[in-house]
Amino acid sequence: MAQKKQELEECLYNINMSEVKVNKISPRSGTNVQLGDSGDTITIPAGATFAGTQNISNSALTGSGQITINGQAVALGGSITLTTESRPTFTSITPNVIENAQTTCVIAGGSFVSVPLVTAINSTTGARVSADEVAYNSASQITVKFTLPVDGTYLLYIENPDGNAVQTSAVLTVSDAPAWQTAAGSLGSFAGGTSFGTITLTATNSVSMAKTSGTFPGGMTLNSGSGSSTLTGTETGATADTTYTFTIRATDAQGQTADRQFTVTINLGANNSGQFN
């Protein structure tokens, strides 16, 4: 009996003064297990693992510390309203084909902020050219002036003052418009009922030509070609000396055009002009 009493006293001493080594601590039914009292420090040694599946509610975290979101401190268990930022969007640029000279374009989109930075990026070389001027019209429209000396296709980079930006695909083409090599004015005089032969019309960069106004002499046909086109045929139908005036439009692969006006004169001669006394 004395020995068992001594062992119990030693056990109680170890519990109060040193450590308790057990495999499991279970509360009585309907009660809670408490670790320590107010002011105590509960330490989990380095290398030890605290395992548990119980979720901790936000309310239980309140006052336990804080985290930082976008530079703003937020208490654990608290909440914050974040200010969202919108990137600009791109819809279209008009015109989308321009020449090398300074050209005004209108860009449509959304979430533009006064005044965006607009840059054209050559899709082949990556060369960047800033717009000469940018005018803020509204959140959905800006007007820019570009001078792009190198032909090619270009992406657009649009950046608001807050740093939010959008980069488009290749949406802008820089191309030389057709340039007429055939001088305007008379293409020649022809006798009635004779062949026009082959009259060649040349405009660099053109892929097609068409008559947009005026009248050809009877029997004349325009044969559209790339770079050069021809007028051929045999005159028919004239009843008096007549000068015919017409306009030919040259068009390039990007849809740019150049117009030029020409004339052709038909002479019937004295036998067809009336009787002489």
C-alpha cells in the first residue's frame, strides 16, 4: 500500500511540474478540452505537425493579426472593398489603310481615360512609332494622327495613364496608293471606224482599273490588269467629230484608289461632215 501511494504521488508530481505523455486526450461527454489558461503560451516545437480538419471561422480569427491586400491592411476575419481597374478595349480604327504621310484615324473601343498613349508596332520588325497626336473624345473614342514612313501592317498599343493597356493584332496597314504614270488628258485622235490599237494605262501599285464616269467612244473596251491596263477595239457609231471624256480609277490591293481623267477624239473627216458648194 505504501509503495502504491508513493507511485501515485510521483505521478501527480510529474503532471504538475513536468510533462504528461499520452496518446489521446478525450473530454467527458458534453464537455470541452481546454489547453492552458489566459496568459499561457502554447508552443508547437519546430518540426512538429499540428493536424486537424476543423475549419476556423472568420469571427474566431478577429483580432488575431492582419494581412495586406493591394497595400491595405486587413484584419484576419475582417473584410475590404477592392477598387477594380478596367483595361481599355479596342473595336476598330478608321481608316485602317493609310499612306506614309501624316493621317488622322479614329479609334473606337472602351474604357479610354484621358489621355491614352497610342503606339503603332510594325508586325514584321517590331519597330514602335508613337502617334503624333492623341485627342480624347470619350471613353469609347479617341482620335490620333500617325506618320508611319515604312509600309507594312501595324499592331496598336493603347495605354491609359494608370498603366492599364491593350495591344491589338495587326489592324492598321500602311501602303502607297496607286500612282499614275500615264499623263492625264488626250489619249489620241482616231478616224471613225478605225482601230484604237492598244492604248496602255499605267499606275504603280494598282491591281485593277475601272471607268467611274464619262463615256468611251463606241467600240472601245477597257481591259483591266495589274499595274497596267489597256484600251482596245474598233470605233463604231460616231456621226460627227466628237471628243469623249472619261475617268479611270486605279485601285491597289488595300482598296486605295487614284482617279485620272482622259479624252479620246473621233474625227469623221470631210466626207462625213456635209456638202461643200
